[in-house]
Amino acid sequence: MSSVAQVLTTPEQHQATRARSETARGVLRYLRRNPSLGVGILLLLALLLFVVIGHLTVDTIQYRPLSTRPLQPPSLELPFGSDKQGRNLYAVMVEGTPLTLRIGLLAGVIGVALGTTLAFISGYYGGLVDSVIKTVVDVGLTIPGLLILIIIGMRVRGGLTVDQMALVVGLLAWLFPARTIRSQVLTLKQRGFVQVARLSGMSNPEVIVKELLPNLLPYLGASLVGSVSAAILASIGLEVLGLGPFEAPTLGMTLYWVIYNAAIINGWWWWWVPPIIVIAVLFIGLFLVAVGLDEIANPRIRNRV
């Protein structure tokens, strides 16, 4: 009986396996045609692999001060050396890279979610609500965001934690997405399929969720990656100024201690080279992913690719 059931299910399993393999081949073909997206994903995966291998090869508790001998150059025992506070810089990079990404992801998601919501309300409904939101966005974009973040950071006693920094950066990261996504909504709501959806009896929220939102998903993905990059840059700027979480081994706080202890002047190159390399790989990877997603969202670029 079991053999009969196995024979009956084999064609379905074979069809499912064939569909998955065709999907995988299609993805690989597209990545070959869109090298920016492929290279960007590979760079981000390389950082992820570095963190995973790091957790397997080093005790990450050594990111704390006095964990090892201070100011040791790179060696087999300390691949990235140690800083003046006696921290294993390899452990600092392994522990700090995910924390920096966490700030960027949280802030980016908050900014894009809030900006997308306001953009749909403003662009689709129009009227007085559109005028108010548009005015607030235009005024907010003229104010230097880093200045506001510095003021907020200075007002918080004891310094910002990682989650607090992500929240503060995210609350200012919605302005640019709200403006750009609103322009896309204004264009899409004049399309024929939206008019047909309205005539078919769909309510306004249903039109937004079922018709407009799916068509903007690639653009929202590109906006999210851009917001994550901007949030990471803003958080590093705050941390370099000494307004970040002093207890957290983020990339920005590592650079703060580099500047504070004059590591560049004193020739302690192993202290500042690793965070610079990780930040460069991170930003290049995010930039290439954003370019690749923009090729998906922009019909003109997609046709050219």
C-alpha cells in the first residue's frame, strides 16, 4: 500500500522539484544580467559569513576592556590585534558588525514604514491632508538631520542605547521616503487599473493594499536599502562624536575610541583599519543592492538591462 502511495506522489514531487530548479535557474540568470544586485548580495553574505565564523572561532566576551593585553599588533592569537583598552579587536568586529546593522535595519524599517504610510495617505487622498504632509516633509528636509540627532543625543542622560539610537534615527528617516514614494503614488493612481478597481466597487484602502502597494514593492525595497544605508551613516556620525552607546562595540564607537586615543597619529594601524574595511564593504554592498533593486523598479533601466 505504501509503495502505491509513493508511486502516486512521485510525479507531483518531481514536478515540484522541477519548478524549484527552474526558479533557481531563473534567479541565477537574472543575477548574471543584473551584476550589481549579485555582487552586492555576495558582499553582504561575506559579512554575514565573517560574523558566523567569528562567533565560532573567538569568545565574543573579549570585546570588553581588559580582556587581553593592550596595544598588541595582529598575531595568530589576536588576528586583528588589541586596542589601548585591552579589547580583542577581532571580537569587537564580530560583535559590533551585527549591532551596527541592527541600528540600520531598525531605523530603516521604521523610516520606510512611516514614510510609506504617510505617502499613500498624502498621494492617494490629496486635499488638505496632502498639503499638510507635503509641507511638513518639505520643511523637514531643509533642516539638517544630523544637527537634530546631535541635539537629541546630547539631551539623553547616560548616552543612547543601541535601540534608542535606532528609534531616534528612524523617526527622522521617513522624510525622504515619504516624498519620493508620494510621487510614485500620484503617478500610479491615474493608471487605468486603478480606475477599474474603483469602478468595480473597491474601497480606497482596498485599492491601496491590493493595487498600488504590490506595484510599488520593488521601489519600496530599494527605498528600504537606501534608508538602511543612511541610518547606518547617521548612527556612525553620532557615535564618532561621542553620542553613541559607550558600552556597545559598534563600528562607530570603535572609530570614536580610535580618534579619542589618537591611534592614527601613534601608528596603531590595526585599530582603525578593520572597522574602515567592514564599513566600506557594508556600504558598497548596500549601494550595489540598491542599484540592483532600482533596475527592477525602474522600467527604463530594466528594459536596458
